[in-house]
Amino acid sequence: MQIEWINIYGLAFVMIIMIQNIIFAIRNKDGFDNLWVNKPVEAVEQIGRFC
């Protein structure tokens, strides 16, 4: 059975770069404190996250 709609190499790459995020989430269960309050940067970050 051949799966044509999934790119195995792309999936492997995404999984590899997600490892550091998973390790961070496990070690810092409360997240982190944002010491800087910069509304334009936060807005761009949210746009990038959801688009």
C-alpha cells in the first residue's frame, strides 16, 4: 500500500525539530515567564502560529 498524500521525509524532519520543544515542555511544565511585554511582537507571533 502506497501512501501518496504524506511525505515521509517531511514528517521525519518535523518530528526531529519537534524533539527540543517536547523536551522543553516536559522539563518546564509551567512554561516560562515572559519578561518582556511587546504587543506588536506578540501579535506577529500569534499570526505566525495560527497561519
